[in-house]
Amino acid sequence: MPQTATSYAPSARQRIAAIIAQLLWAAVLALATLACLAFALIAGWFGLVRRGAGRVLGWAAAVAALAAMVAILLGDRDGDAVAIVICAALGGAATAVAFRIRVRLADADPPKRPVLIYNPKSGGGKAERFSLARAARERGIEPIELAPGEDLGGLAREAVAGGCDGLAMAGGDGSQAIVAAVASEHDLPYACIPAGTRNHFALDLGVDRNDVVGALDAFVDGREHRVDLADVNGRVFVNNVSLGVYAEAVQRSGYRDAKLRTLLDTFPDAVGPEGRGLDLRWRGPGGNEHAAGAAILVSNNRYRLGRAIGSGTRPRIDDGMLGIAVVSAPSGRGQTADGPQRPWRDWSAPEFEVDADAPVPAGIDGEAATLDPPLRFAIRPAALRARVARAHPGASPSAAIPEGAMRGAIALARIAAGRAPTQEPTDQR
């Protein structure tokens, strides 16, 4: 169902932010040199995929390249290096504020017997810290606690069998996927309560992740839009499935306690010179068969990747397409009949298949899993009736950010002048 911001007009704060962003980004561009930056990235990757002295050498070279960039541009002027970092950080923050929008979703009647399922341990105990159960009762929502070892899907289905006409989940994204799948099966309204650690699904739905209790108002005065779900071999996911480096890392026993260290330790094993790579086969957008050597990410709608602003978010979550991103190993293991494949590619498709000769480790919405090949991914368009509280944005933080630096600069100039970022009203379906 369409959601349209028909009368978008930048606020005074957004206009000021756009002006600041233009000035700061101009300063950053004037002070940067691409050659040094490119060398720093290459050296950083060299260090990432190696251990011991190789890692130290690569990262030291990357730091030296960045220092050289500053020295070439600024000479010996004290504090200018810090100024570059501050300008870039403030420029990014100001740009994000300038492009932040709210959309008016479709009005919807509140459910009569909504249920909130909550994991008291998720997100470091957010449900208990914010007294979610009590806040739910105050809003006429029945709270149900998920006990350790309990079947979450079974609990949601029991609630539906008992007459529930709206489901909400307070927990991590893996839990959100399970309850969202049940709500989708019965075409019930669903509310995502951001009580997990990162709450990526909530962010892209337009739920304010800092307003955990307020998210419950989705079942009081909330508005509704239909969004997509995706599945792999029949298992629903709301964000993404990763194969490769991240998937290998989440399988390791120490991942939960030391995530960054575990990821760094996994890189050399997966894509380093002595790494085994991935034994995966897939077809690209042109139909040619490929072998992937580092990582594959399949997502419920396409992510903005490699962008200065909004990277790692999905501008929309209702375009009816999977997002597919593939990173090849730098050693050249990724080959096709046409020669070496590019190191990075991403595209959209309604379905995608990955084959292998053995079970494949995967990270599904951040949870460790092992999948039997072939892995068949599919999108489920408009499968979920997502409710969002009236006070929350209702749109992803990257929903209004144009693709490309030039379009972004033009949009910032329009906002600074008090106009909408594009010629046409923002339309999200």
C-alpha cells in the first residue's frame, strides 16, 4: 500500500544542516587525496587477511599512507589532521539530519487483543530495564515472557490460536523473524519492538530505536504499511543471510563474547593466502556461473553499501526484490569462463540460488545456522502488515538519500534552499 510524503518541506533545522553539510563536505574533498587513500585501503586489506607480522606490516602501512596524505596536503600545520576527521564526522552527521524524513503511513484500527512476546535477556535486558510488560498492560497489550529454551514460534502460534489479533516481538532480529513469519501466515498486524542489541529491522522499518516503550504505541495509534519478508529454504529472515567470513565467525564459540576479535581471526582462515575460501557456486545477473571466495550477502531488499551516508541501511523494505552482494577473494580464486570476476558486485533479483558440495555455515539475521545445499532464496512481497507508532519516522534513515555524490549534492542544495530534496514528492511503496 502506498506511503507518500505529499507535502515535504524541509524544516529550519534540516536547512541549516544541509548548509553545514555542504560546507563541511567541500572542506573534506578539498583536503583529501585519492591516491593515498587507495593505498591505505589496499594495505589495510593486506593486514586484515594475514596474521602476525603480516597484519602489523599491512596496518602500519595503511596508517603511514593516511599520515602521508595529511602531510602532503597540510605540511606541518598542527591540528589540521584532527580538523579533517572532525569535518568528515560532522559533515556526515549533518547530512544524515538533513535527509531524515517522516512519512505518513496508512491509518489503521488498533487490534482488540494484541499480544507482546518479549525476551527478558535480549539487548542486555532491555525488556526488564524499561518495564515493557507493565507498559504493555497499560496499553491493553497482553505480555508473554519467553522462557529459556522455549519454542518462540510455538508460543506465537499458541497466542494466535487463543484469539490474538496482533503480534509484537521485543527481542533481537532473529526473534523478530520468527514472530513476523507467524504474523504473516495469519495476515495479522505486527509491531517490531526494538529491545535487541542492534535492531536493524526496526531501523529500516522507521521505528525509533531509542524509544523502546513508545514503539508499543504501534498497537494504540499506529499506522500500517506492508513490507517484504524473505526466506532461504523456507526459513524466513527479515534482514539478511551471510555466507563466508561473517558466517564462519558466528559459528565460533567465542563470537558472542569477543565479536571483533573473532571476525579478525576468521579473515585469514577464510580469505587469506592460506585460507580455504568458499566452496560455493552461484549465477550472477548475467546468468554466468561463478565461484565466490570471500562472502555472499543476500538481504530482504537491497542495502546501501559502500556509501558515506546511510551505508548498511535499506532505503526501502517493500520493493519486492532480494539484495545480493558478493565479495571475491583478492587471491583470484573467484573465476568465471570470462576470466577473473570483479572483487565487488551487487544487484537485485526476486530469487537466488547458491550450490555447494557440503552443508553451508550461515549467519541468518545474526544467528548461526547450517544449511543444506542448494540454498534457495526468495522474496515474499508485501507479506507483513508492519505497524509503526505515529510518533516514529515510518521510513528508513536512507529513504530520501539519492544514489551518487552529485545527486546528493544537488539534493542538499535543494534542502538548504527550503525545497524538497527531489523534484517529485518522496514516494515509498
